[in-house]
Amino acid sequence: MKAGRWLSVDRRRGWTAAGLALVALLFLGPSAGALAGEAVPADYRAFFGGDSRLIIWIVAQVHLMFGAFVLGVPIFASIVEIIGWRTGDPRYDRLAHEFTALLSAAFSTTAAFGGLLVFSLIGLYPKFMAFLTGIFHTTYYIYALLFFAEGFTLYLYYYGWDRMRGRWKGLHVLLGILLNLWGTVLMLLANAWASYMMAPSGIDKETLRFVGTTWQAVANPLWIPLAIHRFIANIAFGGFIVGAYAAIKFLGARSEADRAHYDWMGYVGNFVGLAALIPLPFAGYYLGREVYSASPVMGNNMMGGAFSWGFIIQAVLIGMLFIGGNYYLWAGMGRIGGAERYRPYIKYINVILLICFAIWLTPRNLPLTGEEQMALGGQFHPLLKYFGLMSAKNAAVNFIILSTFFSFLLYRRGNKGRTRPFAEHGPGGKIALAVAAAISILILAWYARSLLTLDPKSLDLSPDRARYFTLPAYLLLGQIGMVLLTGFLTLRDRGKLAQALFFASTTLASVFVLGVYGFVIMEKANPFLRNLAVAQWLMVMVCLLWNAAIDVLLFRGAETVGGIRWGQMPARSQYALILLCVSIVMLMGLMGFIRSGLREDWHIYGVLQDTSEWAWTPTNAYMARVVGGIVLLFLGLVAFVFWLAGLGEKEQREEVEAPT
């Protein structure tokens, strides 16, 4: 039997066994103690005399990491396949197929860790699982059925790739969309269990018993915020892992065709990772705000208590992701003929990124001795007094995002020369520009109206504080005027000027004006700061949308001054892709610890207390050791799984034309 066929059969058997074990546990797990004749089950059990919480921590985190990969990769694999289907370019189809090959190899491992997690939870935490099962048992059955549906759809999608070409390609594309639908619903169900542990709903305050419905438990206050954050994070996670896989294959490639292919694959992975990373800080801010709303105690511990240093580490890792992603783009400009004219801009972007990065990771306060406090004139260092505040950090992260997007635009227009007159785009170009303008204007107008009609009492502020709501609202309206002005300039073939003006107005309004105004808000109307942050973010997102629309129309069919020499990248650029992968894995491990640790000694916050011997908050040093070990374990497993997937590849690969 051929190696590739043997691996396929082995993967199917491995997935089937793991899936059957998972379903059996979901259906029969709650009655396991009764079947064993255990009249009164223990609240906790030890893992061979060891630390049960540590076992759950490791297994759950590795399972979540693999789950993030198998959710994120199908999204852009399906998008790439659709692009190849519509354009007729076989290179996109090959790229999507290789993405799916990685997914196929990782799916059975994800299922195996899921089954192991269920085994471990039922065996080590029977009381907690009985409580959770009593509330969510209906969702368990739905989850199991969806799991089978996802598995069958995945393998039909992967193994039917060649058979569904030609007239059946539309059906194959539909299978890819269906695969993403199953994965998203599975994530929503799992998020309901995790978010309920942090913000339980349907609980009687007197008896602490669940008296609500299953839907009330699912639709708890943190369900959607956590789902949004995880969905975006999973896409970034999958993109950077694919980028690292491509980098390793690039470094080991022996032919120019393979180097070109994996160079292109690494670029796509980095692009997807950065595209998802841009809105991720704001999704995290939204989740953090809702955590604080659900429990001010958890919110204070998160940002100013036991977990505050974890967020400083988080800032370092996110800064590494942005700087590393930008570095890869800058290195990639070396393979583009004509891009050397934009290299002088790189040093300025680099300075902006480093300054903003420094502000972002600046803590609010530092532990100081009495002598140090006297020398500084107080508890806070003068720089920390301002740069450690949320207003400064909001301005910094918006500037980082704008700078990253500017880097991508420079990369994109590296080999472009004189643009086409806008009139040559025909009615389609005008319609596309009008749609982008309408969306931008509606977003800005909607939130400006929300601010102008906001009742100060809803924020526990006196009516006279409403005057502080007007400046951000007027700036949003001002951006509407800039959309109209820059749209007119684009129609008059002044698109580059239009982009520069909109970048400048957004940076001025979102970063400098509202960034400084945030300090005033923190003193005079502090609860309004969350609304101010949303206004800043919407300005930046509209800038990205509007400038991208102009850029696409501006350079569609433009004169080319040089080609893209795929495969001609320095080795250091590939090491940057690997570093991005390691950083995102570390970040996911760190944030998993913070999200779960916020409950402290509660299994279900405020309802079911953890009375085991492991009910203590880990120190940062202990956390670093465990998360570091999880990162090494996950990366080792990913490398092994991808090595297995590569065993079935043909030794003689067909030579294909390098992508252009």
C-alpha cells in the first residue's frame, strides 16, 4: 500500500476512534460514577497523586491551540479556492489544497486532544462536570453531531478535491463554505461553556441553583464578546502558523519553483495573520470591557491586580507581531522591481512603531521603594503618570495599525508606475467607489449620532457632562466630509493625494486630538472613555476601508515598472515568519491563562467554588514555566503532524509557473 494512502486510512481511523470516544463521553460521562457503583462521587481526584489542575491546563490549552488552527485555516483556504475558481488560476487552487492538507493532518490530533480533555475533566473534576452537564447537556449532543458533520465535510472536501473539478467545482466550493459554518457553530457552543464559567446567568441568587433555560446559559453576557475575540484570533493564529510552515518549506526547497511557491504561501500567511491582527486589540478591548461590566472585581484584577503584569507581557508579544509582520513586508520589497523608491519611508515607519510600542507596554505603576518614591516625588514615575494611562495606549495602538497598513500599501504599489485615469474604469469603478463611500459614511454617521444622543445618566454622569461628548462626534462628522472630498479627488485622478489627505486627517483626529482629549475625559467624564475608544477605532477602520478601496481602483491595470521575483527572499525573512508563529502561540497560551485565571478560586464565578488543594492563583514565574512548556509541546506536535502529512507527498513534484 502506498504511503499516502496508508496515511489517509490511518487519519480516518484515528479521527473515527477519537470521535467515537468523544461522543461516548459526552453521552455516558455523567453516569460513569453510577455505573461504577460509586454512590457518592468524589468532588476531586488526583492524577496519580499529582496536580490535576496542571493536567487540565496543559490538555485544554493544547486542544484550544489545535482547535484555533483547524478553525482559522479553512476560512482563508476557502477564500483562496474561490479566488482561483473565479480567476481560473491553478496556482490559487494548489495553494488552497495545500492549506487543506495541513488541516486534514491536524484535525485528528485536535479530536484526540478533545477526547482526552473530556476524559480528564470527568475523571478529575466530577462535581464540576456534573454541575456543568446539568445545565449544558443538550448542547453536548448538538456539539457531537456537529463534530461528525465537520469531520465528514472536511474529508469529503479534501479527498474529493480532484474529483470535483470542472463542472463540480461549485459544489466543492460549497463544501468549503459548509466546513467553515460547522466550525464556527462548534466554536460558539464551546465558547458558551467557557464564558458561562466567568459570567453565569440563570442562577437564583438565594440558593445559587440554576433555574434558567439552556439558552439563557448559552447567551450569557460574555458569549458574543468572547466569540468575536476568538474568531478573529483564530484566523491570525492559523495565518501565522501557515506562514511558518511555508518558511520551513522555503528554507528546505531545492528547486526555484518550490521556493517561489512557498515564498508566495508565506506571504499569504503573513498577510492573513496581519489582516486579522489589526482588529484583534479592539476585539480584546471589547471583551475586557464586558468582563469588567459582568464583574468589576474580575475587571480590576485583570488590568490592575494579579494579572496586570500578564498584560505587559501581552503588549510585548503583540508588539513583536506587528514589528515582525512589518519587517517581513519590508524584506519582501527587495524582491519587487521598483520598490526601492519607497525604502526611505521604512526608517520613519520603524521609529513610529518603536515609540508606540514603548508607550503601549508602559505600565501604570511600578513597585518602588520608599527612597525611590521620594526621589521621583511620588509613587508614579513622571512618564508612567501619562504613558501608562489607557488614553495613551489607545492612541499608540491606533498609530501602530495605521503605520502597518501604510507599510502594506507601499508594498502593494512597489512595482506600480503611472496609474490609469479613473474614467477608464467605467461604471463599475464608480459604483465600487460609491459603495465604499456609502459604507464609510454610514459607519461614521451612525456613531456620531450615537454620541450626540447619548444620555449621560446611562454612564452615571451628570447632565452637564454631555458637553464632553460633542468633540468626538464632530470629528466623526468631519471625517464624513473628508470621505466626500477625497472621493471627489479620486474621480479627478488625484487618488494619491486623496489617500494622503485621508491618512493625515485620520491620524490627526484619532491619534493626536482624541489621544490627548482622552486625558481630559479620564479626569472629567471617565466612563465615557470607552465610547471615545470606539470612536477612535471606527475612524481607523474607516480609513483602512476607504483607502484600500481607493488603492484597488487606483492601481488596477496600472503601468508596471518591475516584476515580483518570487522565491528571491533572504533567509532572515523566513526566520521572521517563524518568530511570528512562536509569538502568536505564546500569546494564545498567555491569554488562555489570564482568561481562566480571572475566576481565581471559582469553577463557575460566584456559584461553584473550587475547594481543591490546587485552588490558588499561579505566580507569574509558575505561569511562564507552564505556558512555555505548552508552547514547546504544541510546536513539537505541529512539526510532527506536518512531517507526517509530508510523507505522502510525491518525490517528483510537477514544475509550475512561479506566481506573478
